[in-house]
Amino acid sequence: MGAGTHNVFYVSRCARFYFMKSNLLFPLLFFCLSAVSCAQSTGIFPSVSVSTSESEAVLPNPVSIAVDEANAQIVVVNSNVDMLFGQGSLAVLSVDASDTAAPTLTAQKILATPNYAGEAHFDGVSSLYVPFRESYQGLDTLDTMKKYTVAASDVTEALTGTVAPDPFGITGDGASLYVVSNDTLGIYDTSLGLQASVSLTTAETAGIADTSAVNVLSVAVDATLDIAVISNPGGRMFIVDLATNTLRQAVDGPESTRNVLIDDAGIMYILDAITEAVWVFDLNSLALPVATPESVEDSSFLVTSVSVGNGPYGMALDSARNRLYVGNFDDDSVSVVDTLTLQEVDRISLRQDDLSSYFLRDCDGPFALSTGTFNTVPYVFVACFLSHDVVMINTQTLRLVEIFPNTVL
């Protein structure tokens, strides 16, 4: 399956198209949902498969991967945007890297979930948090967020709460969860209770151009600077002051941002779909605003931008090895960026023609990436949105070493 041949099927009442590339709109996975999704209300879609047999296991539109090194496993969040089933799912896959040349992924448990999952936040111990763009118990004004307990070879639902409509991005700092929804940054405690709701509309109200917050997407937090940075495919990215819970600045620079990451030194990496590049900023150089909200020029704290592949979406940072991995949705590849030289040093093709004949499918539409080390070997895991699978890349050799499920699509 090559780039440009994908048609994402949808049935909700209000599909939103966010993946903007040049002057085109690429259909992605944001949906305004009716009180009960079409899949559930009509009953025309089969239940999602929870079989762990590789021949029967399915990962419908994976959008996020949590790496659980302590239990030698990953948890894959599947959003079911293509509406193949009546539900989405979580899949626990064990990672056996005892043979470093041929590691394996094996399904241990698959759990049905609501449809249209967003990103996931794993606390690194036992709790996984996922927002869903599915109405909460029939309430159109609220969507759903769930907390799951992760254990060895297992994941179980622990709590269910509410979020503002159309959530997607999520991160956490141990005490709080930060969830991006339409026009809003919601701040929750780990029991899913709402602590604060930050309006992202004040820049538009103040007349700052290109600051519609309807399309906000991902969020990253800098605990030292006490700020959150929110990407925005429909306009400027936003900076929120977490001390006052107010929109502090709208950045004039990148035009259509996607995934955002901040390292421990305050260096921020954010993907821009228009320029098809990683923009690198030093948040330590960002001046305090004179008044809020304020328009700020990107040049005041921009380090550089690094060109990558077509349609960049997801990223994973390996600070210990000075590498940033970028999933290029449109050309089915992963860019390898050296974070010291800030240059793309390699590009890994995930197309079937470039893979071993042992693999029966490829990675179509790399969407989200996560890194992890197993048996001393570092790997990057890639959620393949359109081919409904997960791939595992050895970052020492930059070779794809496993696909799950390794079956004909």
C-alpha cells in the first residue's frame, strides 16, 4: 500500500479533518460523536476481536503505544476510526528480546474499549490513562476518559470519568493529567477529577490572528518552567501558564503543528505538517509575556528546523542516545534525527517492498512512536494506523525486526 491510496472510512455525524498538508486536508481521526456511536446504535458492526491468537488478533487503527519495560511488554491503544468493529481496544503485547536478532511480540490480552481513543499516558508503573472521543453515557456535552491498571500480561479498567468534547492529547506529571480538547486544556487528578479548565480561546477573543483553538491536538509539559505547550493543526501553537492556568502566548511560526515533546533541558521538538519538519525551540530563551495572551515570534526562541519525510506525525525521543525518531505518515518511513547536530541522519523505509519476505504486511501510515530497552537493546515501536499493526525497530541496526500481527492484511 503506497502513499496517496488511503481512504479513511467514517460514519459519525460530524467528521473533522485535521491532517493539513500544503493546501489539502488529509482525513485523520477526529470525530464529533453522537450520543451513542453509529457502531453501537445500529449494531451493524461486529464486536472487536479479543482473541490473542496472532491469526485472529486485530489492532484497529493503533494511535498510541505505552512501553512497560518492567513487565517486558507494550500496551497498544487502538482507536477503530475505520469503524471495522463496534469498539476499539487495548492490546497487551509481551516483548521477548532474548534473541536480539529476532525479538518477538505476542498478544497476552486484548480488552474492548470505547471508540476513537486519543493518545495514552502511562505513569511508568501501573496506571494508563486514555481519553476517548465517545460521548459519556449519552451526554453530547462530555466525552469519556478511562484509567486502566497495567500488570504483567494484563490490563483492566479501573475508573471512568468525563472530559470536554473531542479530547485527544494527554500527558501527566505524576500528580496531574493534562488533556487537550476543543478550545480547552483540562487538568485532572489521577482519580480523573477535574482540577482546572483552561480556555484556549482568549487569544482569538483578543484579536490575535490564526489562533482558533478548535483543532488543538497534543500537549507537553515543562515542570521547571511550569508551562504546557499545545500543538494546533489549525493555527498557532499555544503556551499555557500552569501557575495561573491561563493562556500565556500564541507562537507565530509553525503553521500546522502535530506531536510535541520537551526534554529535561527545556528543548522542545514540535512537528509541522506544512514545512514537513521538526522545529526545535529552547524554552529557556522564551521571554515572559508583557500581558496575556500575547503573540510571540518563533524567532525569539527558535533553534532550528530539521526537514524530515512526508506528512510527519508522531515522534519518540531517546535522550540517552541523542536520537529523535519521527514517523512520516505519508511515505511510510521513520526519520532518524541526531539531537546533537540537529540533522536527519537516516530514514528507515517501512514499505513492504523494502522489508524481508518474512513479513506479510508493512507499516502503512506510521502514526505514534515509543522507545524502550529490552535485554539491553534499544527499540522503537511504531503504531501503523492504516495497516492495523505494530512494528519493532532495532535502533542499533535501524532494521525492522518484528511486526504484529504478522499476517496478511
